[in-house]
Amino acid sequence: MSVDWLIVGGGIHGLHIAARLLGEVGVSRDRLRIVDPGDRLIARWRACTATIGMNYLRSPSVHHLDLAPMSLQRFARERKIRRGSGLFASPYERPALTLFNAHCDQVEETFGLADLHIRDRVTACSADCDGVGVELSSGRRIDARNLVLAIGASEQPEWPEWAARGNSRICHVFEPGFDEWPSSSETVMVVGGGISAAQLALRLVEEDHDVHLVSRHVLRQHQFDSDPGWLGPKFMAEFSQERDFGRRRAMITAARHRGSVPPDVRQLIRKAIAREQLEWHEGEVTGFRERQRAIDVALSTNAIVTADRVLLATGFASRRPGGSMVDELIASASLPCATCGYPIVDSMLRWHPRIFVSGPLAELELGPVSRNIAGARRAGDRIVDAARTGSLEVAELT
Ligand SMILES: Cc1cc2nc3c(=O)[nH]c(=O)nc-3n(C[C@H](O)[C@H](O)[C@H](O)COP(=O)(O)OP(=O)(O)OC[C@H]3O[C@@H](n4cnc5c(N)ncnc54)[C@H](O)[C@@H]3O)c2cc1C
């Protein structure tokens, strides 16, 4: 099979970029495909957000996957007639997850993206100046004139060192295929200090479990996971002028409010603590002992909590995603990387004349918002520009 555009990864980023290429550049549907192992597009997004019981997105309603900036609000207005209110949370008109997902379905349907989804995994890529040869785990091969690597971090959940994998009572809620949700009333320990852990704990409280939330730090409050100034020139001007990628990495790390929660979630957690529906522990897990029907978890506070299960909501590992497929591509095509291991790309997000990146792989160019929905839109802007100009010469990288 040969295509003009092959998108690797059918998550939030892959879906948006596909819509942009079809809807704005006029790429023909039979010349574009999306490869993703999920049984449908954005399957990882749906699984992760459903598991933690997220009701509203953290980001505002202008961050969505359609082309027109006000598309989600328009979509909501049409639905509100039939479904009543509660579709947005204030401040910043953050959409309900159900609304956001329904809107994603509509984008998928409008562009017929499900038919372009190849349910498979890319195992190897080899690039030359005419295009990229891609091998899939099924043994199929696709030749693509242009490749977009839209592989997010969602396949690499961060496991704390103490939490040995393979223990039946300790699970990571973002592990692909997670299905260890407690069915009857249990004592559950949630580990993590950010919005996912907080929302997960609140879902468990709502379902009448006895919940312990363990965080290494106090509840840090931030509306967004980075300052909105990173969406425009306020902070991005200085970031883009910085030619030292080590310093860019340091700026990204400093800008991210990792392990933080927005005010409404913080308030709900405080209420649950006050009502004794949730026990809060500020400390580290120092060890655990598995018993026949429970697990004893030791904390740095000297407390020992006995739980039926431990659910980790400790986010995703910060290493570059893509594993050996990306490692081998870097080696074979001599692709430039910064010392943090992440791609050095040009302003059009080209890592190679035929390879574009988005999401975590684009963050040294797009800054701290790169992994988010806003980052998908920024990546879409750059890739559309490159596709429209048709000029695929590599710009100066440094
Ligand atoms: C619980 C949660 C809530 C969030 N809420 C918000 C929010 O409110 N607002 C916001 O802006 N952001 C939010 N984010 C952050 C971000 O928008 C999401 O993580 C989003 O899903 C990232 O999309 P993605 O396409 O980059 O990555 P992913 O969702 O990880 O999708 C990438 C896809 O690529 C596939 N893939 C990987 N390797 C290969 C390969 N070799 N071959 C083929 N396919 C491959 C994966 O299987 C996956 O399906 C949230 C994240 C989480 C986890």
C-alpha cells in the first residue's frame, strides 16, 4: 500500500491532524491512513479519562479536535436544546467529558476517519528523501510520502520504584488494558498527587469505597497544567528564541504544574476529607507486605494502611515515547536529538524532510502545551502550513 500521509497514532493528536489534512489541505481520503492498535480511534483517551471518572476537562472549550475554533460551543448549543444544561463547567467553559467525546465522534464521522484507521502497530520505519517505508506488526508494509509520528505517552505509565509490576493487588490505572476496578465495596489506596489521582479518589468515594489518598506533597492548586501564557507569545517568544535545547527542556520542566489540581477538584477533595469519606496521607510509600486477602502499605509518616488494593495514578513516564521503533529510526536516519533524548525539529515540526512529529515528540519546539489538546492544534497549524507550501526542504535546525 502507498499513501501520501501516514499518521502513526490515532489519539487526540493523530485524529486532529488527520482532520486538518483532509479538511484544510484537501488531502484525498484514499491517500491518508492512521495506524493505531486501538479497537477504535482515541481509545487510550477514552479509557484513561473514563477510568479516573473525569467529569469535565481541565482545558477550555476552544481546545477540541475540529477545525473551526468555535465548533465545540456550536455543537453544544445544538445539543443543549435536547439535553439540558451542565455541558460546561466554569471558569473557562471547560466542557463535560461526555460533550467533548460526542464532539470527537462527530469530527471522526465528518471526515470518515474510522474507515482510514488501520488497526495495527508500527514496528519499524526507514526514511529516505522520497518517503518513509513502514512495517506493521501484522507483517504489512506501507510506503508513505509523509509520516506524522503522533505517538503520545499513554502507553508508558509511570510506576514508582517500590511498586513491583505483577503484584495482583497493585495496579496502574493508566496501564493499557486496566480492568481491576473494585466491584464490591473495598478499601482502596490511591497513590498520586495530581488531578488524575484526585479524580480517581473522588470516583471511588462516590462509589462507596473506603478511600486513602497518598500524595508526596500538599494539594497544589493550579487551574491549568501550565500558565495560559504558554499558548501565545507571552512566554513562547522567549522559548522560541532560546537556541540551547537543554535550556528549553529546563523551561518546559519549570513551566509544568505537575501534580496539581484545579480549584474545583481541590474543593471536592477537601470536602470529602472533612466528611471523613477520604483519608489523606502526605508521605511516601516506603514498602508493602502482601497478605492473603489484603495488602499492608507502609508510609513515611509511619502509618501502615491495610487495603484491598492499591491503584497507582502516578501519570506517565517522562522518557521519550516510541521505544525501539523510534530508537532505530533515529539511528538509521541520523535524526537529531537533544541531550534529553527528544527530537530537535524545525519550525514546521519536521524531524526529517518526510517525518513530522506532534505531542511529546514536538515539545522542544511547541513548549509545555505540546502534549495537550492545545498542542495538537498547534501541531496541526504547523503541519498544515508545511503541507500547503509543499516545500519539504528541511529548514535550519539550529
Ligand atoms: C486522564 C487524562 C486527562 C487529560 N485531560 C486533558 C484535558 O482536559 N485537556 C488537555 O488539553 N489535555 C488533557 N490530557 C492530556 C492529553 O491531551 C491526553 O493525554 C491526550 O490523550 C494525548 O493525546 P495523544 O494523541 O498525544 O496521545 P495518546 O492518547 O497516547 O495516543 C497516541 C496513540 O498512539 C498509539 N501508538 C503508540 N505507538 C504506536 C505505534 N508504534 N504504532 C501505532 N500506534 C502507536 C497509542 O496506542 C495511542 O493510541 C489528559 C490526559 C489524561 C491521561
